[in-house]
Amino acid sequence: MGKLQEFEIEFDKKKEVYSPGESISGTVRVRLSQAVQCKAVKVNCNGFCGITSKENDVAWAVEEQYFNSTVSVADKGTLKEGETVFPFKFLISATAPTSFKGSYGRIVYRVRAFIEKPGFSKDYTAEKPFYLHSILNLNELPDVWGINSSEVSQQFTYMLMKTGTIVLRAQTDMKGYTPNQIIQVMANVHNQSGKSTGNISASLVQRVTYEMKKPIHDIKTIAEVEGGSVKGGKEMEWEEKIIIPPLPQSSLAGCELIRIDYYVKVSLKSPEVVLTLPVHIGNVALSKKSRSTKKPEAPSSSSHDAPDSKASSSSPSPSLPAPKPAPRPTPRSRMSSHNPPSAPPVDYYPAAEGGNVTNEDLNKRQSQLVSPNAFSYAPGLFFPPNLPPNGPAAEPPGAAGASALYPPLNTASSVAAPHILPPGYATSAYPHGVPRVCDEDSVRQQ
């Protein structure tokens, strides 16, 4: 250690989860065994995104910076023996995106401190990351209301001579979800051939796009459920449910280099028939009140049929005008809420929407499968290797003693309120996860 016994950064109230537009403050603590000459003591706060073409590489091919501020907390002089504390405060950009760690890129936020020494002496450095989280309110997204449906028809040849047709229709009950909610998948398979099909399956898929000269698409299956097959000449109705685990939110508002998309894939294994249903994953669930006002808009064809029926009728008796559909809510700005995140509820599944799972005899349900690699992309922070601290190493987020921001889904432990750290997964020490599910009314009250 030499003359430097302690050199570390502390955030006020030990807070390490912030929202865009907030200020971040804390202290730099220096303890010396004897006096040290210095040119200056500086503190820097910055946030940036870096992406690369090589998996898990840190030599960024493209970078994007969100903010970078430096303050000098001590001028040229002598740092006295013993302990000295320097306060600092920075304002976080209101347009900065949520922290993220993926296979080909990361969004990083950190505070660094430097003791600049005179001559050719090596500077002392310290670094501490923090986690930035912005809210995605599903109620503010366009075209998120109503069911999500699609249909595909596939013709195929079997036994060299015969041809057949498979018609696959599928839908989800909504277009926007939050972690711990349930996606209700409904499908109809019409087998117009004499050959039995393979098993039907539905999966939740995440696609992360890294915008380079040649975009990189990192596709992962998050969860999957499977049903039975359909005999030749038969038609089958199939329903299943997919529980959404903790996931990063759709898109990354404010980031131009990384984009996150989700979709439900419904497919038959033989013959190969696939259709996709795009969905949004957010932090604020769709409001039930707003959903109820949207329901009258669904049967739009009935309102158009009414004038035709009156025109063809020979009865002169007057008829009441058709009721007007409920108006759409006024669009609002995408990122209006800056409330700090907190943890998702524990044991949410029994109370999640959708009720009990019902299976037909044709549909042999398997347990929901979650890929062990599905969480390697989850948000987190990074210490670049080009600035190794000379002082004591800062304890990384998620270390022992820190409360978990996003607990495992099967735990029953209580969770602390905001301003706590995300946990690390088994393969990484970086923070991961998403905030708790809340509704639009609670956000307005805050």
C-alpha cells in the first residue's frame, strides 16, 4: 500500500440505483500514512455505451457518450497525513438510457477519482459504478391495446407424391406485459393433409440488435411451453401460458447503438410452420381502467354494419343511433416517470392474471423451460481494464452485504425498498434485473 492506506468513493445513503435527471452525490475518502505532494484531486462522472463485433470483448468498435463531467476537489499542494474527505455532486442526464450488459455491448455509468501526482509518478485512481434505471410505461406506447394475432398457411409435400396444407392461427391476450405477468397464448391448427404434425410449441424470444456497419442480432429463447400433435384431417385448439421472468425492458430509449425486442414464437416442428407475435416488456403494467375503455373498439365491424341494415330495412320506424366508441387516451411523452426502481413482488405467480391452466387431451403440457443463458444479457456495469485502482479495490455491486434489487422468482424473502443493489447471477458479478411491476395509477400518485 505504501503511503496510500485508503482511497475509495462512497455514495450518499449508500444509494447506487438512480433515475435519469437525478443528482448523484457522495464523498471521496483518502487516508495516508504520511503526507503526499499532488497536482490536484479530481472526480469524474460519466456514462457511455460501447459495442463490439466480438462476443464479450471490451475493445469497443463503436461508442456513444451520454454525459461526462469532472470537478477538481483539491488544488496543487500537499495532502496531509491521516484521513481527508472530499465531497462531490453531479447531475445525471435526463435522456440517459437504462444500464445494460449484453454479449456484444454495454451501457456503463461510473464515478472515478484521481490523485494526480507531480513528475512521472503514477497517479492514484479509484472507481465506483452505479446503476441507472428509467421507467417504461406500457400505457404510453402506441398500438399496444387489444389482442395480438397472426395467421400463416404452409403447403408441404410428403410421401414424395402427396401434398398437404397446414393453417396455423395464434394470438396473445395483450401486446404489452411486465415481469411476473402471464402471456396467454391461444392457437388453432387445421391439418388439411393426411399426415400427423409434430408437436406445437410457443416460446418467448428476446432479440438484441447491436447497430454496427453490419448489425449483430443476438437471439435468445427465454421460456418455452409445448403441446401435442394434430392428426391428419383434424383441427385442434391449443391454449398455454408463459410466465415472464425478470427481463430488461423493450427498446433502450436514449441509446442509438443497442435495441431490445421481444416476440412470442408459435411453431410446429413437422412440417416446419412458424409465426411470430411482437410484444413489449415494460415496467408499468397496462392499466385495467384504460383497457376496459378500449374494449368497445374491438367489434368495429358492427358499427359499420348498422347503417347497411337500416338502409335495407323497409320499416319506417326510427332507430336509435349506434353508441360511439370510447375515445383513445391522449398520447403522453414516452419517459415521463423518474421514480427510482424497487423490487418485484415475491411469489407473484399464483395471483398473476390468466387463472389456472386448462389443457385438452390432445395437448400434453410440459413444464415451462427457461434457458440458463437467458440472463447473460441482463443490465449491469463494467470496470474497464485500463484504469486499475492503486488503492483498495471497490466492492462491486451485488457483493456480500448488499440487498437484492431483483430477487429470484422462487424466493419468499422480503425485499427492501428503492436505493438498493441488483443481484449478480451465478456467472457474473454485475447487477442484473428489472424493477417491480406497478400500475399507472401508483405512478401518478408518486
